[in-house]
Amino acid sequence: MAKSVLSERKTLHPSELERRELPEAAGYAVRALANEIAVTVGMSPAIATTLGNPDLLHHIDTRFSELPEEVHRAMRAPATSAGVTIISRLPLSDDELGQTPVDWRQAAAWAGEPERAHSSFALDVSMLLLARCAGEPFGWQGQQGGRLVNNILPTPGHEQEQSGASSTTLLSPHTEDAFHPRRANLLMLGCLRNPDRVGTTVSSVRRVELSAAQQDRLSRPELPILPDVSYGTDFPEQQTPAIATLGSDDGRLTLRYDPAYTPLADADDEFRSAYDHLATELERVCITAALTPGELLLVDNDVVVHGRVPFTPRYDGTDRWLKRVNIRLPHRRRDASEAAETGYGQRVVAPFRMIRGNRT
Ligand SMILES: [Fe+2]
């Protein structure tokens, strides 16, 4: 006899988020090494624009292993079915940040201006060191000018967009860069400032309930996922391969999901119904995390979709400010069918693979 699904549902609580705390000395060690590298390499507009300077990358790649063992342990991939971890206590003071920039271009420009005397550049280096402990940080040529650390800021004129620059609209749950076969395995969001405690939402596919028929339908390639607006809209006419919404890694569910950029009207009723059910389930298992300064959210991008609740931007220099890094886990495999995808011509900037001579 079929059991009631409803009776087995349980509401998830923020306390179910996996939390890891950096011991005080370990947190200071990250900031100290980052400052030392920032001073050695020297802050300049040329370096801060993309952070692709070979000297800077060499320092990060050769010195991250010096960080205390507790840092390396804290930066391991999320270990529970929730697929997310909050790492707290990276030392940070609001005074050192200066004004929140209005967009990513201004953030990159200000990071390269020594006369501003704030620590955005040193924090970029901190983020790269932490991300390097987790895996291989990378960027995208077509996003934020190829910068290895993205700045997430509410930006005038983009309030309603489905991108990190938005504010007043709900940023729907999505897999980061779902359209691309080389999307990140892990996403790191570092909180510098979040005065209105704006929530980041996370939902794990490993906590949803689907029927066998729904799971089967969503596991077959059906519709493409198109690039999001942060890549611009003039990407060349490309083939639009159908991709599977659900996959598996060692028999455990994985997810590739971005409804805002999926042409659902092209699918039949059965598929849309299964997809809608998945959306409802992702909402049911959603956890909201309001990050505070010095906290990092590590998201397993193969398992978890993330979004953000709407908020009213301040535009007065005190707005929410996150730093975001894409991370590849070299040991993780994706479905072989993805290898043939072109990713709509979008290319990764992956210097840490090149440094070690491994370009695969
Ligand atoms: Fe995102």
C-alpha cells in the first residue's frame, strides 16, 4: 500500500545546515598570508582587473598549502545531503571595506587603487587562497571581464534581472552556469557585508521526493539551458543541445537546473508536470541562510540550487556585498555526454590548471 508522502515530509530548519568554524588563529593566518602576498605582488589596476597576474597566481598556488590544517579541513566539500556548508569566522571589520561599489566594474577598479586604502584586493587574495584549499578556482572570459573573484552587488538598472546584480526580484533557484559543461563543482560565496540580513536560499536535490516515473523523465535529455544575462545577450548563434535535468554521481542524484533560462514551453505536458513537481520539492526543502560578514557559503553546485530573496537596495555605499569564486574539483566526474557540448562559446579562465600543466 502506498504510504502518504505528506506524512513523511518534514520541514528543514536552518540548524540543519552544516557549519564549520575557523579557529581564531586559523582565520588570522588566512588574512595574514593574503596580506603578505598582496604586499609582495603589489596592488595595481592591472593586477586587480582580472587577478590573472602570473606572479599573484604563483604565490597563491605555491603558498596555500602553508595555511593551517584547520583551514584545509574547513574548506573540504560539503559532507551532508544538504550539500552546503557555512564556514564562519574569517576575521573582517566593516571599517576596512570602504564603500560598497555599485557594480562589478567599479569593484574591480577600486580594488586596484592603493589610495582608497581598503582591503578589497587583500580579500580577493584571501578568497583565492581559501578556494584553492577546496579545489581549482576559475573564472569565465565572458563574465565580469574574466575576473577570478566576482563581486556580487545590487546594481542600479538591474534590479529585476535574473542575475547576481539584481535585488528587488526573487533570484530563482538555479544551478550556477547550468548551461555550461564546465560549470563549477563548488561555488564559494564570501560575505563582506549584509546589513539587512538578506537570505541566500539553498535546496538539495538529495532531499526531494520524486516518483520513479518523474525521475526517469527528468533524467533524459529534453530541453536546452541557455546562458544567463550576466554573459550578455550577443552570444553567437550556437547549437542548443538538450540536457538532462537529473544525473547521478556514484548512484546519488545530481542536478542541472535553471528554469528561468529553460524553454519549458517547448516540452510536453508530462515533462512540464515532472519539472513543476521538482520545482515544488526544491521549494519544500529550501533552507535560507542570511550570511553575516566573515562567513563563507560553500555550495555543491552538482547537488544544490541556490537563489536569493528579494530586497530593497540602499545604493548608499553600505549595500550587501559578496565575493564569489567558482571552484573545480579535479576528482569529480560528470556524465560523458556533456563532453560534446560547446557551452555556447563561453570559455573558462582556469589558470590553476595551467600552472600544474593539466589542461584537461
Ligand atoms: Fe547564482
